[in-house]
Amino acid sequence: MNVPPRQSSRATSGGAKSLQTDLFYPDLRRLPGTSELALLFNRLNEKHFDNKLPPAQVSWSTRLRIAGNCRPDSREIRLSVSYHIHFPEEVEHTLLHEMLHLIYPTHDAAFKRAAEKLGVSINCREYPGVHPRSRFVYICPGCRTVYHRQKRGNISCGKCSGNGYDPRFKLVLQKSPPRTPRVRPTS
Ligand SMILES: [Zn+2]
Ligand SMILES: [Zn+2]
């Protein structure tokens, strides 16, 4: 099982295309449908937020390659099909994380406090194929775990570090992207 590196963001990439979701479509039946997601939203709203969250639209995305995302302004929450095909048991957890974003748009200190109270993590897990375009590959000097990252940064190993960043286990860059500017995907 992967342990996410410290200081990483739940969002790992965006806008990429062609994860072979077709391959997974037979498994879609294992995931709750949109109406069940709406019920789950209501249930979590009642249980954790005293029904105070504004209504939001929850839907599946076959293109999203992070666990989920939330647009607080338009109150739209999307959950990734490809992610939850791998981790169907995390649907509720991801939804709860995204619901918190209706109150706290970013992973700021207030978000983290609320997330900790609810037992909600900031990071999503990695799985084979979720980071085919990862631009940076890091390795832990302690346990040799390999991390795939979309962004450069000072991060330390999630397995070896205690709470928070630990410079003794600062990840070592193995691979970085070519210097030529990339054309950004348009959608
Ligand atoms: Zn988040
Ligand atoms: Zn390590």
C-alpha cells in the first residue's frame, strides 16, 4: 500500500486525457449511481454538518484522475471513476473530503483542522496507471520508496517521516521533465 509523501496535495494532476476507462466500464456497476450519491451526500450532511451544507450536485467523472474535485462556487462535486474502481471502499471518504471544500475551498489550516476532526485525509492514494504522466520521480533515501509527483518541491518520505516534513528523509529527485515547454491540453 502506498503512503503519500508529506506536504503533498491531494490533487496530483489535471486535464490529462485517455486513461483507458473503457477497460473499466464493466466495473462501473460496482459503484453507486448518481441518485445513491445524492442520498449519501444528504446522509453525510446530516451526520457531520448538521444539514448546514448547501445542496450540491454530485456526479461521476470518467476523465478525472485524482480522487475527486469540488467547485464551491457552482457547488459541483465530481468523483473519479478510475480512482474508485481501484478503491470502491473510498467513495464515502472522498465525498466527505470534497464536501469539506464547500466550506473551505483550499487545503488551508482550517480545512486541515476540520478534516482531522472527521478523520478525512488530504491525500489520495496512488495506483498503477494513475500517474502515467508524472513529471517528477523521487526516491526516499531511507526506505527507497519511489514517489511520482506532478510538482517539484521539498518533500519527505511519508513512511519514514514522523509528523510533518523531516529533512532526514527528503526525497531525492530521480527524473525531471525535459526543458522544452509543453503544450497544455485544451480541455
Ligand atoms: Zn481536497
Ligand atoms: Zn522512506
